[in-house]
Amino acid sequence: MANIHNPHFDQIVVFLDGVSEQSNCVHFLQDMRDLDVNMGLHKLEDEDSIAKVTCVNVEGNQPPYYQMFMYAVSDEVLGDVVVMSNADQAFDYSVAAVHNLNPDVLA
């Protein structure tokens, strides 16, 4: 939830592997909305903090890195800085420093 509420991220993309009819992005996004409300993080009635989350259903196991990198450079991704990480990593305000990197250098 920390990354979702981090104002320095325009979008959060989740690759949800092992999806089924009973467990997929629709369920994941609803669970995240419920968690947001239950944790008291949802501040405004008309605000949907989960709206910045894009969920990609992945059949089978973890997607290959190639698929994730190709998605990262696609038109589906908002903004000009992409941070790839595992879901258990949370970023604070210091992630804003990436805007000071040379855009011609892959970091």
C-alpha cells in the first residue's frame, strides 16, 4: 500500500501470476480497495487510490523478465520513469530523486 500512496508514482503495474477464474486481477483490485479502506488509508469518498494500479493477469508461473521489460517500454505505462521491483519493496519520498538522472542513461 505504501507505493500506491506514494505521490511520486504515477502508476503501479502488478503482474499477477497463477490466475484462475476464482483469483485474478478483478479479485486482486477489489481486495486492495478493501484493504485500503480497512487500513484507514482511503481519505476521500470520491478518491480511488487503487485507480493508479494496473493489473496484468499472467497465466501460469511468474512472467519472464522479457515480458515485464517489454511492458515497461510500451504505451501502456504512464510517466517517463519506470521502477521495477518485487511487490514486497516499499519506496519512500527519496524515489523522487530519479527525476534528476540523465534521461539518456539507463540506470
